Amino acid sequence: MDRKKIFSAAGLLIAIGATIWLGHYFYLRHIYVISEDAFQKANIVTVSTEDVSGNIKKLFVKEYQNVRKGEPLFKVDDALYKKQVKMLKEKLDALKFKKKSLENKLSQIKVQIPQQVKMAQDKLKAELQQLSMLQNKEAMAFINYKAGVEKAKSGVEAAEKGVEAAKTDLKRWENQYKRFKELYKKGIISKQQFEEIESAYSAAQFKYQKALAELKNAQEGLKEAKSLINNVSIVRKERKALEAKIAATRKQITVAKATLKSIDELKNSIKALEKEIEATKAELGKAKILLSHTLVKSPINGVVAKKWRENGDFVTPGLPVYSVYDPKTFYVLAWIEEDRIKNFKVGAYTEAELEVCGKTFKGKVTSIGTAAGSTFALIPRDTSQGEFTKVTQRIPVKIKLKDVPKVCIKPGTSVTVYIRKD
């Protein structure tokens, strides 16, 4: 009897428990849309080199390690990039030095050459004035030479005529003297008459000697007059030397003026160097950026979800090395049957049980998909041939939960969601 009562009581309790469970089961489904087809999600960032290639020199973090934004994740061999930066720096320094040299040269030319041109022009002006004076001096010396020679020649001719006349007169008086001397010796003429002839003969001798002296003086004068040609030669030599100096000064001015024209060429060279310097700076900037990109840092605060490469592996831009997710972007993605989507809206109260930690957290629906998941399948279902089996499609629903500790956030793990119906 007691055993029957025990079995009866047990059966009653089981029935009551089953009733309560069924009541709770149907109650939940009455007020909630429930789905176990839900998973934890987070924004996962694939970390790779941006624009450099090379062997991984060092990995700084391990899988599942917490990282902060800007923290180094891995280093790519930077030898080639350092070499490129060094070469461009040396090229830039050389270009700057060359530009500085040209600028100094331009500054000197701008100041010195105009001064040199002015000094040379002033010098040329003075030399031309001196040349004019020398030309006048040469002309006057030649005129004096010609006039002196002509005058001296006239004097010589006159003196020669005087000598001839004096010689003729002397010969006549000499004959007279000899004849009268014989007459005086014979006593034919008086002493007074002889002395008169003797005096005239002496006077003729003196006149002849005087004429000879005058001829000699005239000849000396002609010789001296002819020597004036030396003065002309000296002045002419000075003139030719000055003309050579003038030619050199003119050449100096021409060269200086040509150098002035080179100012534009120097300016163009400096402008070309400035453009080359800017281009080299741009290249150097890019090279420095590439060098800095050999040290790859975490783009976000988060957790390393996956390490794809090891030390020594060769990597290229876009080839993943780490996958990192940010727990702050954590959400739940639930797939709800199409016939139950109508029971709730964006903002609906939601509870979600996270299988990974066995806890339930509150939240709300933040978005409802506008197309079924099958639409985006790699091989979409084709019913165009007439075959058709109705399959309930599922719509993605995004849910945001509150106050979920990091220890419970494991993207990809299962979740059971309870979305309150309208």
C-alpha cells in the first residue's frame, strides 16, 4: 500500500513537473522568438603589410594575446628599405650642396660682374681718351718731323749755294790776290792797293769758311730734324701698345657681359635643381614611409584571434600575418525563420545565453536583414527547371548585448537568443 502511494505521488510530481515545464516552454515561445542558430561575432581585422614585402624578421605577439592600438605586431626585414633611404639622403645632400654652390656663384656674379663691367668700361673710356691724345701727339710729331726736315733741307740747300757762291768769290779773289801780289812785287801797284786786295781776299776766305760752317750747321740741323722720326716711332709704339690694351679691355667687357647673360642660365639651373630636390624629397618621404611600414602595428585595441605566419616567412601586401578582433565590436548574429521575422522589430528586447560561459545577458535587436542568407550563397538554389521543395529561409538579425565580460566573448561560439515579440 505504501509502495502504491509512493509511486502515485512520484507520478503526480512528474506530471506536475512536466506540466510546469511544458507550460514554461510554451509560455516562452508565446512571448519570445527563440533561436539556437546564433553565433558570437566581432569585427575581425586581418593584419598584413601595407605596401612592403620581405621575410618576417620578428613576431612580437602570440595568439590570443591582448594588444593595444599601435603596439608592434611583427617586423619585416628592412635592409633594402634602409639602403634606399640612405641612397636618397645622400642624393638629396648632394643636390642641396650643388644648389648652394650655384646660389653662391649667382650671388657673386650679381655683385662682382656688374662692378667689373663698369670698371672695365671706365677703363676703356680713359684708354680711348689717352689714345686720342697719343694719336694727336703722333700726328703733331710727324708734322713737326716733316716740317723740320723740309726746313733743314732748305737750310742745307741755301748753305750749299752760299758755299758755292763763297767758293766762287774766294777763287776770284784768290786769282786777284795772286795777280796783284806779282804786280806789287814788280812795283807796278802801290802797297795800299795790294793791301786792299789782300783784305778782300782774306774777307773772301772768311766768308767761305763761314759758308762751310753754315753748311755743316745746316747738315747737322737736317740730321737732327731727321732724328725727330724717333719721337714719332716712340709715340706710335705707345699708341699701338695702348690699342692692344684697349682690345684686351673690350674683350674683358665682352666676356663680362657674356657672364652676365649666364645669370639666366644659372637661375634656370637652380630652378631645375629645386624641382629635382623636391622630387627627391618626395621619393625620400615615400622611402621613409615604406621603411616605417616594415614595423607593422596593431590597428585596433583587441585580441589576437589567429597567427598565420612564422618567423622567416616571406610576406607581401595583403597576405595575412595576424587576425585581430576588437571586443568592443562584439555582437550576436542570429538566423531567424522567415515566418517569425514579422513578430518583432528593430529595438526589440532580447536575452542571449552564451554557451561559452553559460550566462545570459540582456540586449536588443539593432538591425534586421533585408534578404535571406541563401541569396548570398556561392551556389544559389535554382528552381527554374520545375523541381521545388519549400524550405523555410532564415533572415540575419543583429543583436547587441550589454555588459558582457571579455572572458565570455569568443567570436564563432554558439548562442541561444530570446527575442521578445511585439
